[in-house]
Amino acid sequence: MQLTVNGNPVFVHTGGRDIAPARPAIVLIHGAGMDHSVWSLQSRYLAHHGRSVLAVDLPGHGRSGGEPLGSIAALADWVIALLDAAGLERAALVGHSMGALVALDAAARHGGRVEAVALLGVAERMPVHPDLLTAAHAGEQSAIEMVIGWGHGPRGHGGAQGGGCPAPGLALIPGGRRLMASVRPGVLGVDLAACNDYGQGADAAAMVACPVLFLLGALDRMTPAKAGRSLAACVKTSQVVVLPQTGHMVMAEAPDSVLEALKSFLSLSRG
């Protein structure tokens, strides 16, 4: 589905069903250098079990136009503009990594528009090594290798080809490489810089009034579960689920466990 946000075309995957203002909405926000397809194993279920789903390509990513936005705050404001463009008053926000910071910041500053928040692979601070930032800004393959290699836990690295994907015939690490290689050169650098520069995580968490679910990988080397638990302690109403044998790419490495946690958190039926 195509929308127009701030004058630019935006692609949202709706899980095979049209957006209906009468159904509660959920916005799925991807991480740095990625797009809506990282939610392919959750979005369809959510769309067919009571939710209007907007798995979005952020500006400059995937099929969305415009330039990538250079700060978490700008992306959070953009998500609210997305709701306006879709004719939605409120939504639950689900974000991974950079997308988790975006969801957190949006809930902190636009609380009246946010029903609930689920944060995957998140920490108060997400510092990025200067060498990775340089490589990402330059569009070098080494940046992709670092992100994909460090981002996956044992499931992603399982087997000679880096398999571990629950979908037959697919492999997590090769798939991650292809996805990130499809993003325009330099976009990953903009995203990682936004994560590196965001220092308001704890303050934002303390401002969030709605319920927050933290979905953390027990073996996450990018945003360790310990850091996610620390951030959860800053939230008024939080629930923490730690997924065993899982790295940073939780929704790809443990899609069924992520979906089960979201179903419980959002009170979805098993129909």
C-alpha cells in the first residue's frame, strides 16, 4: 500500500488486509539499514487477527521515497505523521533496534497517539564504533558484514551457510546480507549515526505512560539483555521477555516466540 507522508511516497505492508480505522492499528518499525520485510513472519498473522497492520518502510528505505531522517526524534515525529496519513488516531508501536528507539521516543512525546509499545533488541544507549560508522557512511560491504555477523546469534550462524531460518529453503545471514545490500549507499550510515547520537533513552522511558513490552535476545551482542532490563526498570508499566539462544535479530531468529509474546501482550486471539 502506498501513502504520502510529508510530501513523499511511503510503502506500508498491510499483511494482506486493508487498513480499517475501526480495527486497532499496529505499526511495525524496522531497524537500521532494513525495511518492512523483516516483519514478514508476524505481519500477516496480526493483520488476520484483529489488527490493522502498517509494516512500514522508513524514509529512504525499501520502497519509500525521500531521504533518510538523521535523528531518532525526527523519525518518531514521522511515525505520528504516518498515522495522520493513514487516518488513524492511535496505534500500538512495535520497533526493532533503531525502530525500538523510534517507538520509545514517539510514545514519550506523543503519548496520546500510542496505545502500547513493544521494543525488540533495545537499550538506553546504542553506541556505534567509529570504524563501523565510517564504513557504513561509505557504503562499504564490510559494514553490512559487521552488522549481520554481530546481529545474529547461534540460530543465524547455524550451519555452513548460516541457516537457522524457520522458513524452508531460506537462511538468515545470506538473507540479511541481501536485504541490507538493497538499501541505497550511505543510508545505513545515517541510521547508525542516529542510534549513536540518541542519548535520551532513560528519560524517554520514564515519560511513557502506556504499557511496554521488552523482547530481548539472551545472546544479543549489540543490545545485551542486561541493558534492556535496565531500560525496562525506567518504565512505569513494563513486561520483559528474554528469548533463549537468540541474538539481536529476534523477530527473524525466534519469529514464533516473538509472535506469541506480541499476541499475549496485545491480547490477540489464537483463532
